[in-house]
Amino acid sequence: MASSTKKRAFAALLTNIARLLLSAVFMVSGFVKAVDPMGFTYKLQEYLAAFGLTGIDEGWILAGALSLSAAEFIMGVLLLMGVYTSVATFLTFLFFLFFTPFTLILAVWNPVHDCGCFGDALQLSNEATFAKNAVLLVCATMVWFRRRLFIRRISPVNRWMVSLFAFCYIALVEGVSLSHLPVMDFRPFAVGSNLRSAVVDIPSEIKVLYRFEKDGQVQEFDDETYPDSTWNYLGSSSYVIKQGQPALVADFAFMDMATGDDYAPAILEDSGYVCIVVINRIETADESRVDKINDLYDYCVEQGVPFFAATSSEEEDVELWRKRTGAEYSMLWADEVMLKTIVRSNPGVLLIKDGRVAGKWNVNDLPSVEQFHESPTAMPDKAPSIYRYIRGWKQWVLLLVVPLLIISLVDVATMRRRKSPSADDAADDNTTTDKTEDKQQLS
């Protein structure tokens, strides 16, 4: 009897560890995709193109990206709180039953370099992704068959609160990130990033050893201990001390469409401000805020701040943009992928100071020129903005944890309240029975 109890306790321990692991993976994966829905959309487009599925409208792909990231996050919360276990564990099992062989295909043929499982926050090779999914498939199978061993935090009566909150939370994250900019930025163009170092390859550190012989003795020397001419040279060998890294930002170039001159080096070397309007594709750019952009251009001209726009569109589209918006600023050509990486808005604004990203905005959030006078730098990077208060991981973690704790406390209180009336009723029934028995005895 004691042996079976220990086995059940051990099985319950393993099951709940697997549950928490799956929950953590789903919540992190869903959240980092939800904070950058356009980035996940671009990754899905890359997948579709790799398998020959082109021509699908970007709106449908965006809807799929939003739905998948939300589904992952919600499943993670349900597993964490131990509610709707039958549905959550079954969907989790199906999820990994599909994606494990799919990532095996990616590992073998490598059509896409990075799986995108954790957005730009963590990049895994296809081989590592398959290994991860294989382990999680085992965990998903375990929790599906042993879901009755879950440690439950919320009663069935109040479990709807958890699912409703999870949906509202992830919808808020996606809505804010789409309407403004990602609430967390894991890309090399995040505010504060040093672009001068990001565009340079980091070479590997290599050590060379030289083999020499003297009086029958063979010895190795490095550059600092190189021997004199009395030693006979035999050969050399080298090994890597520290592996190099490619530049975080590839193809960082802003080309003059007429001359082909690259303005990127001058932008990075400038010790002052440089303002860049990013229009990755003019054909799909939002023109509702062009007056703000034109006002910013006029202001930058007055302040002596270099200002230009960067686009991957053709010259004919550039001329059409000038006619429609009255733009007087210079237009440079840049790689479309790089422009989409810089800012998840079309158009968006990037502000560089002394080679660092001083600020960037969705054009909807661009401060008005009048607000610049309240800024210590007289530029938009220090202008008052409500948006900066909803950015950063601490706020969003608190916004997740605190309501879940409140739901748990509400659940405890409501369950106690449900139990107390039944106890009082039982006490009243016992009292009535006792009185009846007393009367019968007297008679």
C-alpha cells in the first residue's frame, strides 16, 4: 500500500513538472510572438515562400499569426492554473504531434534558417528546435494521459475567469503592439542600441603556436615567446580561442537612387541627431499622418538636423509619394528586410544620435512639434509620451501575475462562502433532529 502511494506521488510529481514546463514554453513562446505580431507575420511569410505558397494576402497571414500566438499563450495559462485540463492537454498533445515531425523536416532540409518559435528573443537552430519539440511531445503525452494528477489552483466554478483573463491579456498585448510598436524590442534596432558595433563583424580570436626543435628537444612557442635563430622551425598550428560573430545588422546601407552613394557611414559617424522616416513599401504605406512627418521635416531643417526617408520601393513609387504627400525630403533606397527590422510600422520614424538609436515611433505616436519644446533635447526622444509607460517587461509581468493572484484569492473566498451555508444548514438540521428526538422521549 505504501509502495503504491509513493509511486502515485512520484507520478504526480513528474506530471506536474511536465505541466509547468509546457506551460512556461507556451506562455513565453506565445508572448514573445504577440509582442511583435508583424515580425511573426514576416516569419510565416518566409515559411510559406519556402514551401512555394506565395500570393496569400498579408492580412490573412497576420490573422493567423495573431491567432497562433494567442492560442499558445492561453494554453500556457490554462496549464499553469490547472483549468480545462481535458481540452488544454489534448490540444497541447495535438500541437506537438504536428510540430515535432514538421520541425524534423526543417532540420533535414533546412528551408528556413531560424524556426521563429521564440520570435527575435531567442533564435534556435532547426536541429535544436526538433530536439526541444521531441522532449515536449513526451511531456505532452504524459500530461494528457495523467491529467487527473494535476495540482489544481482554481475550482471548476471559477475557471472561466482564468480563460477570460488570458484572452483579454494577450489581446491587449497584440493590440498595443500592432497599434503602436512592440512593447518589447529584441531586435538590434532597439532604443539605446549601438549601431556602430552592430554593423561590424566580430572576428574570431585565433592563437597560433609554432613548433621548433633544438638539441633534440621539440617545443611550441607563441608570438610573444618566439625563439631566436638557434632553434629549427618545424611547423605551426592554430586554434580558435573565441568564435567570431557576424554583424547583427546585415546590409546596413542607405543608397542614393541617382548616384548609388551609400550614406550609412556618414549617418553612423555623425555625432548629432539624424532623423530617418522608414517606409518599407510605399505602395502599402499609411498616408493618414503625413502632415506630422512634413512638420517634423520642417522642424529638423530649422534645427539643422539631417532628415531623409528610406524605402525599398522603385523611383516611380517615390515620385508618386512626393505628389500625394507633398514630401520635400530626400528619399534613399534600403533593403526591405532591414527596413522591416528597424521599425514595425509603415511608415515609422527612427532617430539616431551619435551612432545609437535615440528613439523610434509608429507614426501614430510621433509627438507633435509643439511638444519638442518641452523636451530637454528639443527633439522627440525626450518629448512627453504616454506610450513609454506601457513598454518594458516589468509592467507586463505585473499585469499578468497580479490579476492571476487576485483570481486565485477570489476563488478561495467564493469556495469558502459556498461551503459555509451548507455547514450552517447541516447544523440547523442536526438541531431540529435533536429537538424532535427530545419531544419523543418526553412523550
